[in-house]
Amino acid sequence: MSESYGRIIELLAIERDTETFGLRIKLSLIESAELLWLTDNETIANIAGAAEFDGVHKYRISLHTAWDENKQQYIVSITRTYREHSERFSFACSVPFRNELESIKKIRHADELHTLPFLFTHRSEADPSEEISAAEGDLKTNRFARKRHHLPLKLVSATIMSLIFVVLLSSFNYSSPGDMNPHPTVTATGEAETVIQLLAENRSPIIAKPVAASMEEAAQSKPKESKPEDNTPPASIPQLELEEFISFSLPKGYVALTFDDGPSKHSIDIMNVLKKHEVGGTFFFVGTNVEKHPDYVRVIHANGYSVGSHSMTHSQLTSLTYEQQQAELTRVSDLIEHITDEKLILFRPPYGAFDDRTEALSQQQGSKMVLWNRDPEDWLTRDKDKILEYVQHIEASGSIILLHESQAVVDALPKIIKHLQDQGLTIVSLK
């Protein structure tokens, strides 16, 4: 089980002193403590792009970071919740922020918090000289002596907002997994005007938002029978073994084509295109579709392509209880392993949404969580030309590309493969 299981960092506000920015958080261990986390302005600016404090939604910072080999930076996620609804966003963070997060993960009791020099007991503006109670431990050695002004980011002066904007332009070049639910992504290279407008309107630009996968294929009519060109696996399918527990990207020189929401009537057609070009591919199957088309799973696995799980019912896992999440992961694994007679290693959470419970369950099962850093939103456009155009205009080296099983993807796939190969990239199956 993850060492961070049971720890929750709730983000309450972004606050400023005359000289310093900080994150006001509520850290829950066995008991809870409201703290001020002083970290670097660059990471805070990135968080500001993903959070808008409207008094309705709640925000929680993930305790897990991942290294993006392609961008050479750490990324972390923040989950926004309202009642039973939740969305997960990703943002770039600095090495110091990542190290601070790792230090928080090692804390087991509130009385150990005083050992972390970047955390301060949150002070009330009404009584800045109030002594910290004994119940809060010995954090008084770390508290601020001067009065702090707790203002939401929206009320920060134009000078401070300009500073954040400069940092945004230098930092928002990260393409997130979508993770997750459909939202526009603001980047520094092509949409600076949009950022300026959003800041002027006291709205926060979103740096990377999750993209929801469609389940329309599962509701379509009975799939036609597609036959593989032959039952002989290619002599050699390029493969790459993932080293990280959670992967958003690959080393440079490699690219992974991944296909979600099957098996469907398009599964074998996709496999045949991959076979013809002797390239790798990874399929993430939904359990309810596996029950309908077990033969497709069997054929794809027998031809040497990687198979992973995409939950049992394509539910947003973060909205489920621990027991429900466990059922979503174990039921689909049991189904696929019965068909392939092989331990299932790869797992992709629907919408890219996961939490500490999902991490713990995945680790218990020995799974590797595969997300993505390139998303043509093919489920939305269903247009082969737009899918191809997207791939042709990205830095594909080191990418995990998110695709869904559809006729548009089948039609675009040959040209996508040719384009990637023309760049000298190795298209791999993930292991």
C-alpha cells in the first residue's frame, strides 16, 4: 500500500505576503492541521492556472509526482470536487516542490510537522499575535512574526498578476494526460492573448485538463466480424518495458500508440494495420466489452500485442468507494487473465482520474498505471484528417498517444504510422 495512503492535502487558498506567495492547506493525518506551505512561485503560478477558488469546489493536491522524460520536468495533479463530481488536472512542479511533497508523505503524526521548515501554522488575520495552542504541537518555532494578508489570488494586485503571467508563459508548455474530462488547454506558444484575457476577467487559465473518453461504441449495434489477416504474430514487435509505477511519457526516440474502450468491432482492424507495418500497439479494454467480445482479446494477445485493463464499467474511479474501486479493477483483471492465461500488468484509469486509493489498489495487484501526454481528442472529432493533423503537429518523440477504437482511427492509422516512422521513431508496445 502506498505510504501516502490516508494522507490528504486539501488546498484552501493561494495567499500572499508582501514578499512571498504561499499555499494555505489543510493536512489530514490522524488529525488535521491548517498550515501555510511556502514553496516556489513558479509552482504556485502553475497551480493558480488549474484552480479557481469559487467557494463551491474543493481542491486536493496529489501526493504522487511523475517525471516527464519528454519535458524533463516533474508533474503533479490536483483534484477538484463538488459533491459526487470530481475532475483531475495536471501541472508542472519544481524539484523543490517535489522534494517538499516527498517530505510530507513521510510524516506520520502532527507533532512531526515542526521538522518541515517550509510549513507554518496558519495564522488568523484577526489576531496575528495569537499563540499556537499546545494541541498543534511545537510549530510556534516556525510561525511568522508579522501579520499576513490572506487574499485569494483574484484580488492580487496587477503587479503580482503580471509576475504570475510571466511565469505562466515560461511554464505552461506541458501537455497533460487528459487526464480525464474535456477542457481547453492554454499554452504559452499560441494562446498568450487568451491567457491575458482570462487574467483580465479574474479567471484562471487551465494548463492541462482531463479529456473524457466516449462510451458510444459500446452502445452501437452488434459489431461486424473482422478477421485478422493471419494468425501468425509478427516476427518482432518493438516493445518497451515501463520502469515507473505511473507513466505519462516515454524516453525520447520512442512513441506508443494506445487504444482505449475496446474490444469493439474495430479492434481487429486496428491490429491488422499495426501488423502490416510491424509496429507495436497497446489496447486498454473495458470489462463489459471483454464479456461481449472475448475472442477479440484472445486474437490480439495471441498476435503479440499488449493488453491492459480500463476498468470494468468505465466509471470515474475517484467518485467510487474503496470497495467499488477494488471491484472495478479486480473483475476486469480476472476476465482478461482468464482469456490470455497471463498476468495482467497494465492499467489505465478511465478519464485518467485516480486517487490514493486507486494507487494503493494498483500496487497491490502489481499493475503499472499508464496515462498519456498526447491526446488528439479523436473521440470528439471522429475525423481521420483532424486526428492525423494533430499527430503531424506535435513533438511525438517520447509520447504516449491516446486513441480510441473507431473507424476514424482505423482510417488515420496508416498515415500516422508513416509520419512517426519518417521521424525515425520506434513505435512500441508497452510492457
